[in-house]
Amino acid sequence: MPSVAGDATRLLERLALRYAAVVHGAVGVSCGLVGLVSAEPAMRWRAAGLVALVIGWGGFYSWRLLRGSATWLVVADVAVVAFVAVNLGVTERLEVLAVGAGWVISWASFVCVSYQLHTSVRLGFGATVVVDLAIAVGAWRAAPQYWTGWVVGLIWLLVSAGLSRWLWVLVRRGGTLADQAAEETSRVRREREVATAVRADEQRAVRMLHDTSSTTLLMIGAGYVRPTDDWLPDQAARDLAALSRVPEVLPSKADRDLGQALREVTESSPLTIRLEGDSHISLPGDVVAALADAVHEALSNVLRHSGRRTATCRVSQPLGAVQIEVIDDGVGFHGAADARRGITHSIVETLQAVGGSAQFESQLGRGTTVRLLWQAKHRSEPTDEAAVWQANLAGSTTSGLHRQLRLATLIITAAVLYLLAPATLFSNRAEYDSIAVQLIAFGLLSLVFVTGAILFERDLSWGRWRWAAIAVIAAAGLLSASGVEHTAHALASNWFVGTAPWLALVVLGERLKEVVTVLAINHLIAIGRMLTLPVDGVETGYLAGMITSAGYPLAVAVATSLLASLAQQAAQQRRDAEEVRIADQLAAQTHERRQRRYAELSATAGPLLAGLADGTLDPQDESVRRRCAIEAARMRRIFAEHDETPDPLLHELRACADLADRRGVLVTLATAGTWAAPPLPVRRGLTEGPLMLLATAASQARITVSSTDGSLAVSVVADAPDIDVPLPVGHNVHLSTTRHDGLLWVEAQWASRSSQ
């Protein structure tokens, strides 16, 4: 299958296209102006026409290329370049062609280099060959006697185009590797965030059920509802609506009025509540929601456990904090308050999520005070994990792209240093006072190159030693210049001026200002020296050659400096896309879970709540109370299923036993053997029958969990009435019941498939 370009690769391609467009236009203008000045006086008007064609077409080509590459555009450009090339006799002096220099060759080299960044290999190679042949035809027509000079320029054009293609392949490979790494980290982050968000959604649903349906059904099942209570139908209707209405998003952080939220809670409670203090306080919306939920649960606890029908809700602001006290004068309790789920999950954890806290004071016979406290300075904003992930992704992408560009730079530098420089050096050896001095300079540059290659292999940077390396390059330049005779041929024999920029790039890398400074110094010295030589009209030809020798490494340096910005853009685009994908996956998963949860609860709890809401079911009827107790136990089991615990089965059984214990039933639990946690459907099958007995036991119940030879059994013996225990379907769970001496015994057995 063809690979799909990722964010980094697409941005690299866009950068390469911009680079090709800018280079084509800028180099065409600069080289064209040089050509206009350097043309023979007799040919100047004809040369001006060709220069106008180069500049005019170059402007259109650059403008069109910025809108996207096209084959026809490249073919047309090749035709223009080839036409100018075959007319070298009009644009160039013979002396310039004799040494393989000239503005046309320099301009054509840049054009062929730029082709490699936005065309296919076949088109880019074909265009380069056509341009090279056109230059050969033009040079042969103009100066066949100097073929040894201009052939070198033709060879270097092919080499530079090939190196440019190699550079682009390596850099694009870096982009592909960065995209692959980004996709993997995105997948891990997406799975983690979706799982975390789904769990948070489940916890919100659990708290909602606990604060609504579970509380109502538990109160009816435990006999807390009196015949005179007229609040039940409205409450049951609200609970029924809440079963299918789980909050889709986290509460907004926009400021809300605390007093309004508290009035909504107190007015919907069956208790008579006295609201004290000034509650008109503007707080962040999520804080108001958390405080209101905690007050709702505290009032529910008053209704369930205090034995009173009145409570006080007092709001104050001690030392700049917001404090809400829910006070009752009921029976109170003794022991660890936070052991109860309503306190742990619906109060403590709810407030902790927004930076608040809860305290509980109670004594037997003296009532209970629940104190809720929130203070703005104690709230710490969560770390923006997405921003951290984006920064890390941008960093790793930048690092990968820089490494590939360093490798490409080393390869190009090796070609310039060990192919082009020796060819220039040995073909002009007669121009040097001492070839040994030139070889020493060459050796110094080789030392810098080899050191750079070793640092690259070890993934190290030059650090402060970069200036020592630049000093070595400068020393090599002085040696090279000192050993050249002061003649016109000195320009052709200057192998150092085209080599030094690449060595500077190897040393300085992405430090664009330092690269520009070194290149400027190098070429200004070369130009100054050129102006002192006894030459006649050849200077402009060499000036065009200097544009090539400086422009190509300078363009690479600019591209290197832009990689960090490009990587940041790629990371931002990846983050934006991931936010959408996370939201989509989260919406799909939460919707599926909510639908499944609603289907589970509406089949049993729904009819009960509907009957209580419309009055067709009497909460004083024993069978109705029994059904409510069983549904409350099922919901309590659902709550326990979402807790992190080493033994989920025992934890869920204890949650059901806790409800029986609150009704005054004496519950004992015994275990024998060890077992691994069964899957959730199996645990539900094992606990369904025992749950129903515990919910309807009159005074005593004994739970036994045993494991032998791969078989796991849960049994309950209780003084419970006859009940219709549904037989678990599937999952290899089997149920049996026996009644003896007024006690009902239920046992659920499960044999794992590995034990069969």
C-alpha cells in the first residue's frame, strides 16, 4: 500500500516547494544581472533579451510553483533553461567558459538542484540531463576548444543535482520516521486519555446513581419511607429521568452563583432545611457543582441515617474560604465515617477533584456535622498534558529531522571535499607556489570533516569547540591563499572558496546567524582578493560561481533553522487532529457504555421507579420494599465494580453485605482457598443469587466463598423469604437453592474452562 504522508512530511514538502520557488526566482534575478554586466559589449542587447526571459519567466514560475508543483510547469521551465543554455555564446565570455564558470551554469545548477525537491525521481533526473545536454551544446557551439574547462562544470551540475536528491530523500525519510514515531505516541496517548476519560465518565455515572436511584430505593427497602411522606413520587420521577441522563461533559468552569445551586438542592429534598448565611457567592462552575453535589449527598445521609426530617445548611466565608456546614440533631454515628461509600465517593472525592476538603463530626445521640471547605489558593490547575505531549513531540521531531539533515550535509560535504576540491586542486597544480601547502590546507579541512562525522555517529554536538573548528577552517584558507600565484588564473585554482561553506555548515549546523557570518566573511575575502587580481572581464563569471558556492549551503542552513518551527507546526497539527480523534472515540465508547448501563438498569429498576412515581406501587407493601432492596443492592454492586481492588469478587460481596448490615442483619463472611479474579460477567453470575438473599434477609446471613480444583463457589445462607432467583445464563455459572429449617441456601458455582 502506498504510504500516507504525515504532518511532518507534508510540512517538509511544503517547505521544499517554497524553497524551490524562492531559489528559482532569486538566483535567476541575481545571476541574470551578473550576466547582463559580464556580456560582451557587442552581444549585450541580445544578452539582455535572454536575461529578461530568465527573470520574467522565473517570476511566473515561482508564483505558480507556490500554488503547487505540476509536470507541465517543470517541462516548460526546462525548455526555457535549455533555450538560454544553448545560447551560451551570447551570454558568456570565452574566458569564463574556459574554466567552467559563468552565470548560466551557476543558474542552471541551482534550478536543477531545486527540481529534486518537488519532482519525482524520473522527472527530476530527466530534467537535469536535458539541461546538462543543453549547456553542453551551447558551450560546444561557443568554445569547443575549451571543452576541458566547461565539462567540469557539467559534471558538477549532475553531481550537485544528485546530492540534492539524496539530501531530500534523507530529510523526507526523517520526516517519515518522525511521523511514524508521532503516530505511535499519539496512539498510546489516545488510548490512555480515552480510558481515563471513560473511567471518569463511569465514576460520574456511579455518583449520579448513588445520589438518586440508589438512595431512593435503599430508603424504601430499609423502611425509611413513612406513609405520610409525599415527596416520594416526585423524587422517583426525577430518579427515573436521571437513569438515562448522564452528564455528557464536565461542568463548565464559568462562574456560577453558589446560592442558586444550593437552593435547587434544598428545595428538591424531602427534608425541612434551614439555609443560613449569605450564600450569594460567585465561584467557578465546577466548584459550585461539586459543593452542590456534596450537600445533596450529606442531606441524603441525614434522611437515611439520622432519624430526623430537619437539617441546617450554613454558609460562611472564614479567612476568605468558602465553608458549608450540613447539620442535623439525629442519632449520629460512631466510627470511621469515611468507610461509607456515600461519604468517600460522593463527598470526599467530589471535593478533592476541585481542590476542596470535607470533615465529619458526629457522636451517638448528638447528631452529625458535615463541613465542606474550598479555598481558591489551595486549588492547583492540572498540568496541561496535551501541551507537554506536544512539546515532547515537537522536540523529538526536530531532533530526528536535524539528524537526517546533518547526515545529508556530511554526504554533500564529503562529495565537495573529496571530489570537487581535489579535481580543482590537481588540475591547477601549476598555479600553486607549493602543492604541499595546499595539501596541508586540505588535510586541515579533512580533520574538521572527520571530527564532525565522528560526532554525528556518537550523536554529539560541537558545543564550544565549534569556534576552534572554525579557526582551523580559517587557517586552512590562509594557507591555501598564500600558496597561489597572483595571476588571473588564481580564481580558477581557488578550491577553498567553494569547500569552506560546507565545512562551516558541518560545524555550525542550525546556528543560522553564525553560518551567515562565516559565509559572508569567506566570500567577502574571496571577492576582495578577486578585485586585486589582473583580470579582464572574468570577475563577473566567478561572481556568479560564488553565488552558487554560497547559496546552496546557505539555503541548507536556512532550512535547518526552520526545522524547529516546522516540527512545532507538525506537533500542533497532530495535537489538533488527536483531540478530534480522542473526542470521537470517547463519544462512541461512553455512548455505548451508557446505553448498556441504561439497558441493564431500566429492565429492573425502571419499572420500580415508574410505579413509585405514578403511585401504582405502594412503598409500604412488603413485596415492593423487597424489590427495592434488591435493586439497591444491584446498584451497590455496580458501584463496587468500578473500584480498584485486588479481589473484585469479595469487594462486591462486601458491598452487598454492607447494605444488609445497615438494616441490622448480622452478616458473616468466610473464605477457603485462593482464586484469580473472574471476569465481570462471571462475577455478576456468582453474586446475583447471594445478592438477593442478602437484600431480603431478616436477621442473619452467612457468606462463604471457596475455591477447589479450578472451581469457584459463592454460597449464602439466610433467614430470607422465598424469592425467585434468576438462573444465570451462560458463562459456565450454575445455581442451586435449598430451604431447610426456615433458612434459604443459595449457591453459585463456576468452573473455569481451563479446569474442565
